[in-house]
Amino acid sequence: MTIATGAAVAVLLLAAGPASAQSSTYRPPRAPDGHADLSGIYEALDGANWDLQDHSPQAGTMWQTGAIGSEPAGESVVEGGVIPYKPAALEKKKVNFANRRTNDPEAKCYMPGIPRANYMPYPFQIVQTPRGIMFVYEFASANRLVNMGKPEEAASDTWMGTNNGHWEGDTLVVDVTGLNGLAWFDRAGDFASNQLHVVERYTRVDPYHLNYEATIEDPSVFTRPWKISMPLYRRVEKNAQLLEFKCVEFVEELLYGQFKKQAGK
Amino acid sequence: MTLRAFLFIMAIGSGVLPSVCAQSWKPPKTAWGDPDLQGMWPGNMGVPLQRPEKLGTRTTLTDQEFAQKEAQAKKQAEADSQSTAASDSVGIGPPSYWVERGTPTRQTSLIIDPPNGRLPPLTAEEQKLRKEARGGKGFPGEWRGEADSYDDLNIYYRCITRGLLGSIIPVVYNNGNEILQAPGLVIIRNEMIHETRVIPLDGRPHLNPAIRQYLGDSRGHWEGNTLVIETTNFTDKDAIGSNGAGYPGDPGHHSADLKLTERLTRVSADTLNYQATIDDPKTWTLPWTILIPLKRNDHYQLLEYACHEGNIAMGDILSGARADERKETK
């Protein structure tokens, strides 16, 4: 990160602040360590996983699935509406979109990376423990442990990143580096490289909602850092729990079917 | 000799750290009052699942047997240190310098019950099932080169999961286990294949039997300082120790009726006894129990085991088999 982009991120973070969605009167309950208790099962209810940006309804990639596979409209969760791609990167995003049926890592049951894991149409669970804050995702058994101690450098690039967290008041801030850049941001082909740096902010704004913000920086793909924000909704069903969604076996035909022995051959 | 000293000597003598040890050591408590089992508890290779028959009901190695085992481990370590990617033969396995060999212990088998340390006999029903599966080929276990389709390979090769017990029984590498706790919850993480079980302790009922999961549905409670976890709702697509690099005589396929009871007891600052009883009357004629003493290792780091994402082998195995067929028909 250059000093200039670093400063830009800092300014953006300061401007964002937890105040943007936090009710001034709500004080979250406390975890055993005295910090705000964010634990629970959450899920996003917006169209961000289809497309982070404003989009009209459109046909899906397979007519066979009818309305089930077609894409509903959604409003942008990007601050300012538009992702600031560099020109070459915007071209690549268009290629991604054209090939999304087979190339979207979600279709292949790959771990979704950050930030996408948080706004897929699957629940995830936050558990605050003395060893760190655990994020457990239903999709593809993805997970990450946010280190709340002395920040650690990424040992290697991974799908779910190296996660260092700290508290700013009642807001959990998670700094994510070491992302491998292979995950997409959505089904529209939005993407980054392995220079991606994500700073997330989680604020409990009332008993049933977290406000989620993520500042996204990747100087090789974007002209400047940019930000998404959305509410995450608590799953309030009695005894709500994550269920298993080990999707590998549902994608083997897509990935390996071409290599199977054909009948009569 | 006091009774306590006598019990202590018995515990040392038996070598497999029975629960009497727990009486002499009290685990720390979490801030909310539960016994604190948290930490990094990687598995240790080297104890066979089943005891060699000649050892009978003996649970520990003699001094002489143990010395032999240590000497062999030393020799292996020297061979491993000579190994390089270039010197190892081409195969689907890792180079031998990757492989975890473990620290030798005196335990003669992971199975502690039945007392002979051996798997109980299969039911007639299960024998028939295993024989007739996949049109007579049997369930996919250790890979023997079949490659008509991806489902000729076991669920570990397919990167689906190693199953609940398979994720804890030590294998070739990435044996990390981490336990975390929060009020009302225990989390068990297994490094391979990035499994996370979030186990409620609040006494809620199990999921409806209509819902089936590879790792089942776990509910925990405390019995003194022991965490007891009961798991049901398994699938029958799973196997215990279902992996190509596993133990000879892997227990293999189980039924969806499997009831697994795990008992986790911290018996000293750096030893956590992991015990699991496999009760599946459709598959085995008797319940059986394994004991894995896990050693704390604060320096161990869980790495992201992106098995499926990096599963180049599957495409290569299948496309290679097709290429061989084309060559044969030419």
C-alpha cells in the first residue's frame, strides 16, 4: 500500500465512522469480556450477491431453470453507486459476467472470500470466544477466526484471508489481508486481485440487526478505495442453527462430468 | 500407600490415561464458569486404530517394544530429511518430507473397547451391503485406480469431508484441532477439510431426523469436567476414517443410524483425552470406543485447507484414465 492510498483509506474510514447507521441510544448487551455482544446467526436480505451495483431484473444463465434461476432487480450497496474500476479491469469484469455460469467461484462451490461470504443467500454465525471471534459460514463450510490479539501478517494467500480485528467502541473492525484474489464479489463478475485489502466494520444497531460496512482497496484493479454497506438480519427462529451445505458433491458433474467414462466407450 | 497414590500408579501403568487421572487435576474455568478446554490440540500420528492381535488385551507397549518403535521413528525421520520433491517418485501423494510421523507413544491401539482393541464384527446386513455396493465393487475406500467417474473415489479424495471421526483420527498431515468456547457453545475446528462444528450446550432437541448431515447434528453437555457430545442425524454416504491415507482395516462405511458419543476431558494442562463411542447396531454387532490423547501445542497454526478449490487430482485422474482408454483402443 502506498502512503497516498493508505491515507485515502484512512480518510474514508474516518468519514464512514460507526455513526452512519448506529442508533445513538442503543447499547448492545455485553460479551463476557465486556465488549459488545455481536454473537448470533445473521443473513443479508439484499441483492448484493447477484450484483453489488444497481441492476434491473434479467434472465439467468440457464433457461431450463425458469424464474428460479433468473435475476431479480437490486439497488447498489456501493457508496456512490458505482465500483471505480480501472479500464482494463472493467473489461475483465465484463468477460467474467459473460462466463459466469461456469466461472463464478460460487457455481464451483469454492470458498466465497471476503466480503462476499457475508451477503450470500446463506446464514452465517458469529461466536465471540476468548481465542478470537469466529465467523462460521453455511456455504461450503467456509470459516475464519478473527485474531483479536497482536496483529499477524498473512502467512500465505488464502480464500478467507488473514483476519486481524480490534474494537472501536462497540464496533468490531476486521482488517483482512492475504486474500488470494480468486473469489468474486458477486454473480455479476465483480472481482479483485491478490492485492485486495478489505476493512470491515460490524456494528450492532439494535437487537436484530448488524450494520455491515466494508472498505475495499486494490490499486491494481480500482482507481481508489470504495465502500459497501448493508444491514445484516438476525435469524430469530427458535433454536436457529447453521445447517450443513457441503456443496462439492453438487458441482462435480459441472467440473468433472466431461472426464467421466461414457456409456458404450 | 494411599488410595490416591495407588490409583496414580495404576494410571501410569495402564498408559492410556484413564479417567482416574482427572481426579487429581482440575481444569481452569472460563470466565462464565465452564471447564476450559480451549486451545490447539493437534492429533499425533503413529498409534494404530486396531491393536495387533498378538498383543491381546495389553493396552501399552513394553519397554523393549517402545524402544523399537522409537528407533524406527528415528530412522524414518532421517529418511524424511533426505527426501526432496525431486527424489520422490511421481504419485498423487505428497513428498515424504511433508508427512507427519508423530511422536511415538506407548498406546497400542486407538480402540480401547472391545478390550482386544479390535473392531467388532460387522452385522450380516452390513457385510452384504459392503459386498454389493456399486454393483459389486464395494464402497470406495483406499483408491485402487478405478476412475470411471468421480464417485469411484472416496469422499476424502472428492474433498467433501473426512467425516466427523475421520477429521479427528490422525492421518498423514494437517491434523490440527482447535477448541473454542463461548457461553452456551463449544466450537471444534478441524484443519482438514476446514470443518467447524458449532455445538450448542443449551439442551435443545436434535434436528428432525429428516435432515441428514455428513457431520451429523451435535448437542453437548457437561458431566463434571467432561464435555459430552451426542451426535445423530448422520448420512449413510459417509465412512469412518474414509481416506486413502488412513489406517489399514479402516472401519469404513456406517449407517445413517450411527449415534456417536464423544467425551472430552482435560486431564492435565497439556493433555486432552478425546474419547468416542461408535454405536451403530446396523453396522457393528457391538458398540466400540476409541481414545485419542491430544497434546496441547500453542505453536501449531491451523492453515486453510482448501481441498476442493485445489483439487487438481480429480480432473487429472479422470482425464488420465480416459487418455489411457483412447491409447488402448488405438
